Amino acid sequence: MQYDLVGIGAGPFSLSLAALLEPTSLRTRFLERQKFYQWHPGMLLPGAKLQNSFLRDLVTGVDPTNRHSFLNFLVKKGRFYRFLHADQTSVSRQEFSQYLSWAAERMDHVSHNSDVQWVEFQAGKGFEITLGNGEQVISQHLNLGTGKRPYTPSCATSFLGERCFHASELGLRKLNVNHQRVAIVGGGQTGAEVFLQLLSKNYGIPTSVQWHSRRANLEPLDETPFTNDYFSPSYMDAFVSLPRSKKKTLLADQKRASDGISPATLSELYQTLYSREVNNDTSLAVSLRPNREIKSMSMKGAEYLLTIFNSLSQQWEYEPADIVIFCTGYRYGLPDCLAPIAERLHCDAHYGLALNSKYRVQWDGPEEHGIYAVNAGILSHGIVDPQMSLNAWRAATIVNDILKQDFYCLSHHSYLNWLTTPGSNTSLSKITAA
């Protein structure tokens, strides 16, 4: 079977593309290896909330009338008014996962239980994709949406198992922390959520909980209006045009805009700690430890021994733990199925794939056969790339590029003037001269 575009993976970013391709005449198919739709099932923790507005769904940003919108999901599920009256500041991850599953099941061109084994490029034909069941399909274009992989420090790799694991697995485990010393590593939103789960005793009553973070404090996500403009098409357009060295500096400077802890979560955390003090809750010992970096791990009998450097006091610390949970984020890696064409793609080991402004991967193949990628080019498009903030915008950009027409209107405006406008230097020179 021949297609105009085949997508590998059907996470939220790829689902957005699938939803916005549906009204076009293009022949498309999205291949997802999971037997049924699941969105980070290990992180669907009780009380966990999105850090984005529900309006930043699969389609609303460019096509609010699309049948796959979150609002349509609420209407079809018969809970629009109850959602409205609940007056929530944010949507739970559980509900958003239900929405994504609902949307995926309604798209005939999204195929589950379809594990891609091999991708080759045949000159004159296109991309030849081989599935685990032996099926082969040909596509003119390819979309990569396989997501990122859980990251743990190299010093922990050999210890991963039942009692040492990445937080992405937490919801999938029957964890029992009774009478255990638990160490959490990582100071972002996930670390805060895991810490709260343990304080709530949802997995039993541990002896102690230590939370280690390299950050100088429990730093809030900056959700103020002008910071949010970093997650707008206007700023993304400006960022794409910048030199590589400037982009790297900005990515470091803007970390709190995309990788902090939600203020609501911080308030809940502080209030929980205060409530424990008021109620004299000494059932477990709690220790929050910023400025700490795990440098090495070892085993001492049945316990882990963490070697930690305190960057504030410039001292070494040695802490035992029975359970270690890494909340250390994700890193991009090319999927194994791309091995036949991997050397033809421009990829950075730290930042992911090199993309142009239309989300096309830079590769040495013919222009008429494009490889698009979602959640793979943070150095190309900035901190917005791994976020759902411009999900619909990115997908619409890809649709327009494939069709070579403005199928979706992408006009936009910002109150902030990010780049020098034509003629502004000339006008300044005239003013200075006067």
C-alpha cells in the first residue's frame, strides 16, 4: 500500500498531526506499537495535573471546529457542564489521557499494535516501512513521533530494577515502601509529584523520604503572561532564525519557563509539610535537599549507598537508601527502526534532530521525500518543542508544507517585537544623527 505520509508513533504530537490531516485528501497512516492507546501510563498519578491549558489540545489552536477537540470530547462524554462548573485551574492527566485515547480510537488512519521494524529509502519509490507482522508499506513522506526515552544518570544504570527505577514506571508498579528509606532524585514537577505521593502514604508508610535536587531551590514554573509568549508562534519564528550559539544560551536561560514546578503544586507541598508539623505527624522522616548531585551509587549489603556532592557547602555526603526513584527527565534517541537511514540524518547526541522551520529533518535525501519530526528538535525550535503548547500549530505547519499551500491559517501576532524590523536601524541612525 502506498501513502503520502506514514507516521511512526502516535503520541499526542503525532495524534495532532493525524487529526489535522484528516480533512485533507492525503493518504496517511500512523503506526503505533501499543496494543491500545496509553499516554505515559506510569505517570497517571492521583492528583497529577497538566501544566498546560486544555485549549492547547490536538487541534483547537488552528481549527477549533475540528471533531477531535477537547471541548467536543467533553460534549460527547456528556460532562461539558460538570467540567465547566468544577472551575478547575487545570485538567488532570487522567482526563487528558482519556481525551487522547478517545481521539485516537476515532481515527481510522491510526493503527495500533503496529510495531515498525525497519525503515529503508528506495530511490524512485520513497520510504519502505516493514512492520513486525511482515507487512510493508511505501510512503512519500515520513513523520517521526516515537518520543523520548527515560533518562537516568550513568552511575545508576547497573542498579536499575525492582527497587531502583525511573519515575515513568511508578504507576505501573505495585510499590510497597513500608519501613523503607526512599530517595527521590530530580527537582522538577515529577519529583514534586512523587514526593507528594509518598507523603500521602499512597504506597505505604516509609521510614524516611529524601528528595535530592541539583537545583538551588524548589523552583517554580514561570507562568506569567509575557514568559508564556515564549510558547507562541511569534517567538518560535524568531528563535528558529537565531545562530546555534545564541540558541544554546537561551535554552539555558529559559529553563524555568518550561521545567519548573507548578506554583499550585508548590503550595500544596508546603501546606502538606506545615500540616504534618501542626498535627505532629512523625510517622516518617522527611528531608528536602537542594544543591545536591548524585555522583555515584554502590551497594552495601541490601541497601544502596548514594555519594552526593553538595554544591552549596562544597561537601560530600553519603546517604543510604532502600528504594531510589529517578525523576530525571527524558532524552531523545533515534528509534532503532531507522538504522538503515540513520547516517543520512543530521542528529545531535544532546539536542536531537536538526530541523528546518517546517519541522523537516535535515538529511541527504531528495527534497520531494520529506522526513518530519515532532518533539525532536529543541535546538531548532526552542523550549516549546517538547511541550504541548504549540501542538496544533506544529502539526498544521507540517500539513501546509506537505500540501504546499496554506490549508490552515497560521497568521499570528505578539505584543512583543522579538526581532529587528526592516528599516528600524535606519530610523535609529536618523534619530541619532539629529
